[in-house]
Amino acid sequence: MSQYNNQDQIPVAYPPPASAPAATYTAPPPPAGYPSRDGQQPAQKAVRIETKTRGDGFWKGCCAALCCCCVLEECC
């Protein structure tokens, strides 16, 4: 019956939170070997990266797979 006596108040599902503690979270350190902005990194010699061509076999395999899919679609 006490709910009917307090018609002017808005019902509250949860009580208001207590004063929140100050944020004390700090990020963990980066993994070993990960570059950071804090320290100066020694200059590293640029290494030229050589790429290899895929060659004719790559395209032959793609065409064979596409052909196989078409044949299976017609047969099944």
C-alpha cells in the first residue's frame, strides 16, 4: 500500500551508485621487442625484399578449379 502514497515520486529500479573510485587503470607494457615511442631506436639498415613471381602454375590451378566447379554444377 505504500506505493500508492508516493504518487509524486518516480519509481527507481536500482539505488544510485555509490561514489565511484578514481580510475587507477594503467595499460600493460607492450610485448618484448615491440617498438615504442618513448625511447630512441637505433637506426636499422634497410633490407631490400625480393619478391617471387607466382608463375604460370598459379593461373593454371585457378582455371582448373573454375572449370571443375562448372562441370560439377552441370552434372549435379
